[in-house]
Amino acid sequence: MVLEKIFGKTLKGTEGEDEEYVDFNKIIEQPKSTEGKIKIKIEKITAYKDTERIQKEIREGMIVLAETEELKEKDIGELRRAIERIKKTVIAIDGDIVMGPKSILIICPGSAVVSRVK
């Protein structure tokens, strides 16, 4: 398990769980204040209708990491339409959008930019 490699042992509450991501809130303390901080949202695009929710979050100033693999395997044409719709919103708010590794779409509002330097 990844956590074993990082921490050298299995953490309580994570052993045997088949989760898509690890919630470190179980491990670390919540920040004292979230005021003035940019929020990052993890989403999945499984259908074209998911774009409406993602557009709303981007307009609210959140950075969105959207997994697209499921829709890519199901209907690549629908995925292209979904990305095109999100892209129009990103352009309108002067944001940034990049397809990252493992079919993760990185979508930023105007207050953030994705570095493309390798």
C-alpha cells in the first residue's frame, strides 16, 4: 500500500479499505482557518451533465481536479463535448485548463495557473 511506503506502516482505519483516494483528515488536524484560501475540489466526469456542477465550482473560484477515465472509456465523443463546454467557461473567466497525467483534467479559475514547465 502507498501509505506503507510513505509512513513505513499501515495506518489505523486504512487497512483493507478500497478507496479511490486517501483522506488525510483522518490522519492530520484540520487547518485552523480556511478564510482566504483557495479550495481544491476532486470530481469525476462520468457524463456530460457533470459539466454543469464543475462549471459552477470554477465560477466560485475553486480549482477542480476531474477524473475523466470512466467517460473516456464509455464515450470519447461525449467527453470531448464535456471538455469543450468546460473550456468555454474557463476562457470566459480567464482561467486555465490542462489534461494532466492519467486522464485528470486540471481546471483553474482566473486566480491560478497550471505550470507547464517540465
